[in-house]
Amino acid sequence: MKSNNNIYIIVLVIVLFIITNDALQLEKKKTYKIGDPLPIYVNKLISQDKIFSYSYYDLPFCKPENGSLSSHETIGQVLNGERKQLTPYNVTFLQPTSGYQEINKYSGCDIFSYRDTNDKLSEFIKERYYMEMEIDDLVAYTWSGVANYNAINIGNYWFDRANNQEILTINNYLYFTIQYNKVSEDEYTIVGLRVLPQSRQFNLQNYLDNGIISSNGSNQYLDSDKEFLLYTYAVAFEESNVTWEHRWDQLIDHEHTSVLVGASTIKIILFIYIFI
């Protein structure tokens, strides 16, 4: 009996070590050169109001052209319910874009029919679902005007009391700012990804006829009689004095780290308890 208990303790210690390393983001340092591809991943859709999470592609978002979606999760990420998947955003290191960029240009994925999924999109936006994005194993953040958050909203919802109606907009334009730190003459590390989600109403007919993307600056409302939706993005780069070792500082304080470790620890203890 004592021997069995020792085995359980050893297993518990080993698994806790793995999970804790994941929670503390002890990842391998990577360097990039000008022109290197920078894949952007998205994690599960999480709600601020609901306990259930969903895959990003449960909603009609554009997928990568090559059809590859899944990423390789660690043991801790799997136990934490993470679902990292590749996005179709085409990003190349230190090559910023100008203006609006179509997703998967010429593939037809930048415009999709959403009339049939309008109710589902509305439901997710009303229930305040948001996405978590990552680059180089680093969680992206967005600026709220007060603090940094990793909750990137897929849309916005409010009630217009003056006209007694619900208002829903979808964030169909993402502005990426990739922060980097120079470590040698031709090598750099990624130290931040700031994402600004915006709702933009585009002139769809002008795009279909002439391939020109233009916006009047208005919000893109979820409109039941509108069939197609245009998704775009832009990429900028920003040099930073933040080193790779401190790149999580703007996202995680000690309290949050403790919560991550504590949550993972509770999961494993419950797992071992049930196993025993």
C-alpha cells in the first residue's frame, strides 16, 4: 500500500511540474530574420458570461488556404482545454502592409455568405464571446484604454434605448502591431502582439467590381438582409526595448500567474484523486 502511494506521489509531482512549466510559459527562445513568416494562431472562443468554450472555426471565419488548422499543444495546454489553430493572416517579419489587406487574396475566402449563420454570430456576440490570439507562443493583447487585455472581441452589442432596438456590430478588421527586440545584427525576437479589432463597413460592390477596398468609417452592423461580409487586416511593426525574457510582463502579473498555476494544479489533483 505504501509503495502504491509513493507511485501516486511521484506521478503527481511529475505532472504538476509539466503543467506548472506550461502555466509559467517556459518556452524555447526563437529568433527571426527579415522575411521570415510569422504564423498567427487563435485559441478557443471564450465568453465572459458563459462557461462553455468553442473552436474558433465553429463560426464562419476564413481558414488557411492550405487547409491546415491545428497546432501542436503541450500536455498542459490540452488539459487546460486549449484549441490552438492556424489563422489565414499572411504576415512576414518586418514587412508591414499598407491599407486594407484581404484575407487569402483571390481565394474567395475574404468574402463569405453569412446570412445563414447570422443568428449564430448574433448569439456569440450577445454572449460576449472573444478570441485569444497568439504569435510565437505569446498571447496577444488589446488595449482597452485603461489596461491590457487578451480578450479580443469578435463584435459588440448594446441596446439603443432611444430607438428601443438591439445593436450588433462585427469586428471584421484587425490591426496587428508586432513588437520586436533586436538581439543581433540580423536576428530579432518577438516580444508583443497588440491587436486592435474594429468594425468597418466596406464598399462591397466596389471591391467586387474593381478589387478596391474602401471604407467610409462606419460600423459593420449585423444586417439580416446583407448576404456577404468582407474581412480585412493590416500589419505594423514596432521596435521595443523589452527583452524576450520580460515579454510576458505586460500581460501577466504575479497574481495572474498564481491563478494559472493554481487552476492547473487543482485539475491535476482532481485527476489523480479520481484515478486513485
